[in-house]
Amino acid sequence: MGSLPLHPAISHLSPLELDELMAGYLSGDKAVELIRRYKIDVPSNQLRTLLPPKLLDQICSICGANMAEEVPKRVGKKLLAGKVSCTACGHEENYRCRCQHCVMARYRKATEEKVRLREIISSAIAAEQAKFRHTTCSIGDMSFAEAVAFLALIRCSPIDAQFICGPLNASPVPYAPTAALRNDLFDSLRQAGLIAVSEHSEEGAIEMDDEKIIYDAQNVRWIVPADNTHKLVEQIELAGLTGIWPDHWHDEAEPLWQKLALSESRQFYDYCARMRGLHAQGDGAVNTMLTNLLRDYSVGQAYRIIWHGARAASDFLITKKPNRAHAANYMVGASQRWADRARAEGWEVIAFKRNFDLPRSMISYVLFDVLLRIGERGFTEVIGN
């Protein structure tokens, strides 16, 4: 099986002395004493690196040379097994191997996987674009929510010469208060064939999950109808100016207002929790409570109620010292209790103004300024009043 060459610092030792040095190291003799005894000219913390590895019968799967095991590492009175690697190419038989062969193999595999995913994403994008059919539709073919969502998209991200718009993260005005509402509206536009994901989106903005496109709505770019976008925008804006809407829009306006109000209230709720170091617990419970508030109160009034609930949760956290999850849950109940008492005792709930850190969304501008033409009353008045 042969042997490995010795480090120059210990090459003066005879085979017997080398065996004694190794035995002393493994038995726990101090490195300083071993260095002095065998006249080795290195710092004590480098002694282990000089000791010859144990040549093994195992053969390297890459180059066929023998594998060798490093001298065990001493940690207190314990010995930790040394690394096993190839004496010729440095290969290790594990997934962490950093030999040139394994590094290049991982690089090739990653490159091939990247190409494969890119091809899958391209095919999925092409399949979605095949559903992109509304080149001649009118606002009569759109739901009220789709009309608001479409105009808000164009206003946030003006179209270029190829009729591609986005990404939203370039807009100074947020598209929607929450990601949940934004994604819901985009899904509706996609399913209606009014927009489609563009292959010109930034790398990483589109991924695949179980053969379904998963996109980052803030970074993705969108294709819009080349023959009809400007006409659709004009029709939506004219409907706002004249008040002449497709018949089905009249029954669909209030549900969108309710969705937007819930989204704005949830945005403020999460903001208040975050500012107090709390993480909002239980989406279902929070949204149920906020929906309850919005039956009788405007978004601005809901802000005030949420603020009282957040302050109560903060006081609870300081005085009772529960864990933060408990305090976050307490905030839901505190907000509901405050609203219940306000209703029971007929309190005048003075509405908050918009929070400076939570700017008004483009969906709000289009819904309340362009189509309903009530402006900020959509924030300060109860839904439908």
C-alpha cells in the first residue's frame, strides 16, 4: 500500500520516534511537550497538521488513488475522526467535497438545472399567453373589479412600445394595500385573459411550483392587449366621467369597496402590530374581526379602533409579561371589545386620517376618484353610505 511522504518539519524522526510521537498525541500528551521532546520547529497549534495521515485500502472513485484519513482532532479528552480524502486529487466521498472534479460536477448540474427550469418556465409562459385572447374586448366584457384592476395596472406601470408593462416596484404609488388583494386582482386579470406574464420579466421574478407559474407580482412584467389597451383605458375613464356603466357593474362596485376596505384595515392592523414588536396571529381571526368592524365603521374609524386594540395589547405585554404570540392574539380581542363597547354605548368614533407610512394605493385612486367619484370619502365613510 506504500506510505506518504513526511512533512519536512518531522522528516528527521526515525520510524520509532514517529510512532512514539503519534502515540503521545493520540493519548493526550501536551503539544508543547511533544514539540520540545522531538525537536520539532513549529507552533504547538500546528502539530496535528504535520502528522502523516493513515493510508487506507479504500480507492478514490474519481482517480483510483488511495484514500487517506487525517490524524484525529483532539477536543479536550475526546478524539474526533479525521477527514478521509484522496491522496492524489483531494476528493472526499461526501456531498460537501470541494475537489475540482466535484466542484465542476456541481456547477454543470446547477447549470443544467437552470436551463431545464428556464425551458419549463418558458413553456408555462407560452401556455398562459395562449389564453391571452382579449384583443378586442370592451368594458362590457369586464367585471367591475377587472376594470379597476386593469386601469390601476396601466397607471402604475405605463406600457412600452411592445405593449409590456411593469414591474410594479418601479411605481412610486403602491398598487394595492396588501399582497393578498394585489394577487387576487392579478389572478382575476390573468384568468380573464386581459394580461399575461411576459418572458421579458427579470430573472427570478417567475418560478414554477408543481407545474404552475409562481410569480413575484412586484417584479414581474405583463403583456397587455396591443390592439385594445388604449381603447379599454379610455372606456373605463369615460365610464367614470359620465357615470354610464355596464349594467352588471352596479352590483359589483360595493363588493370591491369591501375588499379594499378590508385590505386597508388589515394593512394598518399589521403595521400597528409590527410597530409594537408583535406578529399578527391567525389571519382568519383578524380578518373576521376587521369584517365585523367594517359593517358599521369606515376604514378611518377602523384605524382608530385598531389603534386602541394595539395600545391595549402593548399595555398587556408590559404589565402581564406574556409571550409575544399571546400578546398578538390579545390585540384581536381587544380591538373587537373596544368596537363592541363603542356600539353599545353609542360612542362617536372619530376617524383617523391616512397613515403617512401607508400611502394610498392606485386601486383606491381608481375606485374612489375615477369611478365612484367620492374621493377620500371612500376612506372616511362607511361602505355603501
